[in-house]
Amino acid sequence: MQNVHLMETSNFRHVGLGLAAAILIAAISTTLAPFAASTPGSDLSPRAGADKVIDLIQGQETVLWSALTGNVINIETVGWPSTDGTHELGGAAMMERPENGSVGIVDSGEKPMTMTFEVDS
């Protein structure tokens, strides 16, 4: 009889561990909020509902952003490809981990081609 009781306790522990792992995975999930411009010099437009996660105010050289849900943990900014007259150069890429995850400024010196915000949710 005692062995049966131990087996039931063991099964309960496995269910508890599985539940704890699922909660941990859910707690560390992130959302990507991508924005893209259609042509050089044009404003970024939200993709895949990004405007429900991040609010943008765009200038000529800077982008002010505000997280609407969660905290921004990473920003990837990609500039437009250019040429030096002889060689085709790729666009500059910048990765940033903001100190304040709720609001910030990205100063890329020009309007970017794409920006992707990683937000913890």
C-alpha cells in the first residue's frame, strides 16, 4: 500500500515540474514588432500588427519609440544600401539594448530601411 502512495506522489511531482516549466517558458516569451520603409527617405510602416506593440514618432534622423505592451529588450535597425561610386555597400546595421525598456530614441543619422523591436511579453 505504501508503494502505491509513493507512486502517486511521484506522478504529482512530475506534473508539478511540467507545469512549472510551462509557466517559465510563458514568462520569458518575446514578441517581435517589425517596421519597414518602402523607399529610402520614407517613414517606417508597421508590419504584422507592430503598431499595437510599439508607438513610433519619426523624424529625419531619429525615431522616438514607446512600448505599448511589455518592455523593449532589443532593437535592430538596418539602413538602406548605398554605393561609393564603384562598390555596392550594404546598409548599416545597429543592434541596441535600451536601458529604459518603455521609451527611447534611436539616432541612426538617416531614415532607416527597417527596425525590429523585441519586446518581452
